[in-house]
Amino acid sequence: MLKEIDISVVSKYLGQQKQAADKLVYVFSYTVNICNNSPYPVQLLRRYWLVTNGDGEKVEVEGDGVIGEQPVIMPQQCFDYTSASILKTPVGTMQGHYEFELHDGNLDKAAIPVFSLAIPNSVH
């Protein structure tokens, strides 16, 4: 795992939404900050998320880039983006990793630390 990439995430509860069959779901946004503390540029190629809801149900999400981009992050620079997740429960967690292409063409991963998705005041 890449040690020179710092990743932090802030989540926010956006509200409830009705889906098919009038089932309520909980909508959260999350803003990711990725900082490249290495002396070389890196390119974010792929993402992997493990989303766990309050009932313990797990969903894996993976794909190319983030928000339709595969950003190149220059040395000592950061890249921020905001996305969203929908849960069947008022609390849950997300964690995962990003896969980067390094300056020498090799691939490596950087861990995304676990963070919570929770309605305010629902977790004590």
C-alpha cells in the first residue's frame, strides 16, 4: 500500500428519499481529500468501496476513476471530490482503496480508512 498518499473523508447526512415500493432510504454525501506527499505525480485509475449498512449487509462497488475522472495528482498537491451513497439503514460505514499508476508505470493501492455514514445524533 502506498504510504505517501493521505486520504481523508468527511460524510454528511442529506435526508431520506423514497424508492420503489415506497421504501425509505437514507442519503449521505461524502467528500474525499487525496493528497500526494510523494516526489512524483500519481494517477488515480480505479476505486473499490465496501459499503456496510447498519444491518451488516455489505455491498462492493468498484470501477474506473472517481466522478468520471482519472485525475493526475502532482507532488505535494491534493484532489478533492464529493459523491454520495444510499443506505437502507440510518447508519453504516464505508472503506476501500484507490489504485494508482505511479511515475514508473507500476500500479499500487492506497487504503481509504473506514468512515461512518450516520444520521446526526444516532451514534453515541
